[in-house]
Amino acid sequence: MKPSILTLLIILLALAAHAQDKIYKKDGTIISAKIITVGKAWITYKPFADTTGDEHKMLVADVGEIVYRNHTVDFFDTFGDLSDHSQTRKPSDTSHANRNIFALAPMAFTSALNGTINDPGIGISYERLFGHDGHFGLNIPLLVASSPAKDFSSYSYLSYNSQVHYKALYFMPGVKFYPAPDDAKVRFSAGASFFCIFGGEPEVLYLNNSNPVYNPATGTYTYPNETGTYHYAMYGLMVSNSVNITVVKHLYISAQISAGFPLSDNRGIAGTTTGLSGIANDPFVQIDAKFGYRF
């Protein structure tokens, strides 16, 4: 029942986002509104976010076109005169302006619920918005993590070399849904993605099951060991929620929280005779903050 209610709410939000008029100004600004009147000199409207509030006015000379909720379009010429009234046509390319987002994540952190992953990192991402109002996005992020702490190998017979940093690469392509139109200053999103994580860290493997070696100089027995790089590859699914703000026309900032659910992993120690593999059961949480350029 709960998934059905959630699905219904998402559908209602998407339908509400389409039930609006769009004013495309000549400077590239897009305004979601409810048109009241279109006169010779002035356009009277109410902002879509406050249709019960006060009416606003705008000079016709500043407007390039109006796309109404029924998909008819009013085009205005250079002098602000209505040049093509009530034609069912696609809006001009201004409706697809700033649909690309290139962003940098200077701060990101990933942590597994059982403590085996604790990765600070930095990343980059590219996102492309689709649909008339940009309700859908294809997101391609890449994250690089590095930590001086032992990570993802809590086995008692491994000794971590703390002088060499652990490193990991995260690749997380996915899709996002935005209930609000792309001209809104603040937009929330829900997303889903597939992730791949590749990492490695230097280790010393103590072969406790081997025969100990006697050292006559000290009169003690020691177990032999092998050195190598502990490595793994993990795959799974992620879900995310984010808040996205267009500060000015091209400046974009966002904050996101995600939950990852591993489906499989492969672990092993290169350079030694030991390999480890199995099904991972270590869900993790990832948070990041981004700023970027919309174009």
C-alpha cells in the first residue's frame, strides 16, 4: 500500500508541474506562472508558486514567447508585438537552455554501517536534464577517495601499512526525478543509480596456519608473512535524495545523501597466495556537497 501511495504522489506532482504557463523572457529567464491577461503593453500574471497571491505585471517588450498549459504558444517579435497567436508549436530553444550541469564535489564522505568503509573524497559529475520542464536527469558522477586509515579489511591476520594511503574509485551512473520545473530556484530530487567501487590498500598477511620458523638468535618462533595489496571490487544499487539550488543563471549548488546496497563483491590480496570473495552485506551511506556550472 505504501509504495502505491508514494507512486500516486509522484504522479500528482508531475501532473501539477505541467499544469502551468511558461513565460520565456528575451534575456533567457523562464517564469512559471498563471497568465491573467496579455495586453498590448503589459502581461498580467501570478507566479505559479503563489497563484492565490498578488498579480504581477511584465512589459510585453521583454517577452519572447509564452507557452500555455495547453501547449499553445504566443510568439512576440522584436518590438513586442504578438506575431503568431495561439499556434500549437514547440517552443524555441530557450526552453532547453541550461540543461547541462558540470559540478565539482570538494567534500564527500562514504561510511559503511559496520564501519568497514570510511572514505573521505572528492568528485566530479555531469548531468543532463530531459523533458519539456527538465523533470528527469541522467547523472554521471565519479568520486576518488583516499584515507590513511585501515579500510574495508578488518581481518585479524592482516596488518595495515599506515604509511601508505588506501585509495578507491567510485563510479555511480544513475537517473534523477525532479517534481519542480527546471526554472525553479530550488528543486528537490529523488534518484536511483548503479555503483561500482574499486579499491586497494597495502597489507601484510600473517600465515598463522603455517609452521612457525625458529630464530636461534632470539630463541623464539615466528610465523612467516607475505606482503601484498588488498583489493576489492564492489557492485550494487543506490538511492538518493538531494536539494538543488540555482543561485544565479549559471551557478548551481547541491547537497545530497545516498544509501548504497551492495549486491556482490570480490576481495583478494595481490602478490600473495590468499584470495577472498563473497557476497557483501555492508550497506553504506554517502553524503556530498557540490557546486557547478549550468549551460
